[in-house]
Amino acid sequence: MPISDQDDFDLIRNYQRGVEQAFTDLFLKYYPLVYKIFIMKGIPQAEAEDLTTEIFIKLIEALKTYRFEKPFQHYLKRVVRNRIFDYYRQKKLEWLPLDLQQRIPIPINEADQFDLEQIIDHCLQKIKSLIRRAIILSWLEGYKRRQIAELLNLPIGSVHSNLERGKSQFRNCIQENLQ
């Protein structure tokens, strides 16, 4: 087990024994990471701060029954990811990454790059919401199909067909707009 994971487990055990400083140490260690994830997912700064605080408030109770099955950072990222989905579901917004240009590196000049970003955004918007979420989780976030099925609460076969359908729709749309 990596040292960092063991340190986290020790802090959690100490917190479970009533050492409040242990929670403070976890908070100080992971607050910047949680906040950064919210910002990277397009959540405005004030709301990202509120959501980050909300996560740690919930952790106050959740850590009392933490089971030490997986590294704490994995657990925390799953909690954050679920909260992001809830946030967008509550806002009835469609989730899109902020930095498509960084994730799809194509050597072109600045004017063409702006056009390409608009085309990509347009093509992603044309794809149905559920399919688009699966595509973004797979292509841009690097999740495996089984993980996507878990996150979207879908059978693995549906995820597979959504990704294939979305890939075809996206490719056709890009081709149409680049001609």
C-alpha cells in the first residue's frame, strides 16, 4: 500500500477515535483537489466553493463508518463525481468540459481553432444527452465502459451501443461541418 494511502487510513482511524485534528489534516490535504475538480467540470467559483464545503461536511459523518476497502482518494473522487452529476441534474444543465481544445490537440491557427471548437461543441450538442454523457466520460475523462455503466446507472450493453451510436453521429457531424 502506498505511503499516502496509509497516511490517509491512519488519519481516518484517528478521526474515528475522536481526534478532530485528523479530519482537519484530511480537509487541508484534499480541499484543493476537490475544489479543482469542481472548477474543471465547469462549475462557477462560488458554487464550487459551496460544493467543496458540502462534500467535507458530509464526510464528517461518512468517515465515522469508512470501511478502508479502497484508497481514500478513490472514495473521495467518487463522492465528488456523484455530486457533479447531481449538480447538473438539479440545474438541468448539460455537462461539457471547459477545455476541449486541450483535450483534442490539433495543430491549427487560432482562427481555425475557434471554428473547430465551435464545431465540436455544436456536434456534441446535437447528440442526445445520455449518449453525450457516455461519450464525454469515455473519450474525455477516460472511464471504462463498466465504470460508465455504474455512473449512469445503465446496463453495460446500453453503454456500448450508446458509445458506438454517438461515435458515428459525432464523426458524421464533424465531417459535414468541415466540408
